[in-house]
Amino acid sequence: MPFQKIQSERVADSVVIQIERLILRGILRGGERLPSERDLAERLGVSRPSVREAIQTLQNKGLLTTKASAGVFVASLLGNAFTPPLTNLFSTHNEAVFDYLSFRRDLEGMAAERAATLGSETDLKVIQTIMDQMTVAHDAQDPDREATLDAEFHMAIIEASHNVFLLHMVRSMFDMLKKGVFYNRQVMFNQSATRTALLDQHRAICTAIQSRNASAARQAVNDHMAFIKTCMQDAQKAEANEEIAKLRLDHT
């Protein structure tokens, strides 16, 4: 079992985080039995009460389950796409953010290619209509409306790809986006320069699809996701810098 000694004053919380990360990274898999409470405590170098508290916390989160006379098991999180416990797990670990963006880049790049080649004239009209509405919202300085249309724009492209598996998978994925699981889209759209850049990127995607240029459509999606990734990295850096500044202020 890939467990490590715990070095923390908040022992139970550290146990929770370590097990969460093992589940998140696919090292501990659904249906896998954990070691006994005593064995787990020894491997982690913590007390049995700390392990017991951590297991209870993880059970409350839906990540672990207990079977009578059998032990504690990792819950089968993937039975349904993006179950609430799995979504909550994603939202509390930053490493999931960039995997999410890479996943979107690959799937939406493929969808944009398919939309450019397989989309009907009606599909392309829907995409163009949403693009026009985004432009109106941008000119009206309505970031909330623009953020909503952003999700609709991307979903319209998915729908125009005419692949039902891709459609249902991305609908689940975008439900997390709308809920702000990974980042707050409204915050991003409240920055004027960022909103203008995003509008230009959406326009490039739309233009490529309308001209049925599949390779340009995929590249435009790649550029869009690369921009969002940079924004997220900048936001995380700014947040870290602010925490350091607060520590300096408190120390003066």
C-alpha cells in the first residue's frame, strides 16, 4: 500500500488528504479494501483514533464505505459520471484544474473539428447566433450574461459534432464548470481585458467552424484553452503572493 508517514499537527486531516489524493490519482481504486485500522495507523505513523476519525470523515464525503465483517473499501465513484463526491474531490485539489483544462482542450478540439466538417447549416447558424449574442453582451458590459453564453457556445459546438458519447460526457463536465467547481468564470469575465481576449478567441473558433476549416477550428480551441490555463496560473500565483504579503503585514 502506498502510504507515507504523517508529519502534521492536524493528524486526522492529514490522513484524510493523503487518502483523498490516492483516490484522486487512481492509486486507490473503487472497491479496493483498505488495511485494517491498526495496520493503517502503523503505516501512517499515527494513532488509531486519528485513523478512525479520518475514515469517518471520508465516509461522510462518500469516498469510503464500510461493509459489515469485511472492512473499509474505496467507494465506486465512477459508476455514474462525476458523482457528487468525485466532483467535491476535484474541487478541493488544485492539480485537478489543469487536468480538467487539458481534457477540455482535447475533447473540444475534436468536437470543433467534427462541427466544422459534420455540422449542419442549422448547427452552424446556432453557433453563429450565440456568438452574436456574446458580442452584444460584451458591448453592453454584461459579464454575467457573457459568461452564461460562453458555456452555451461551447455546448453548441459539442452538439454540432453529432457524437452522443461526447455530448453526454461533456454535459457532465460543463455542469461542473457552471457550478464553479474549478474556477469562477464570472470573476474571469469581470476583467475587461480578459473579456475582450476571450471574445476574440470565441470569434476565431466560430469563424473557423463557419468556414469549415477543421484544423483551424482545433487550433483555435487549443489557443483558447492555453489562455484560460495562463489565467488560472496567474490567479493562483496572485493568491499565493497575497498570502505571503499578509504574513509580512502581520509580522510588522
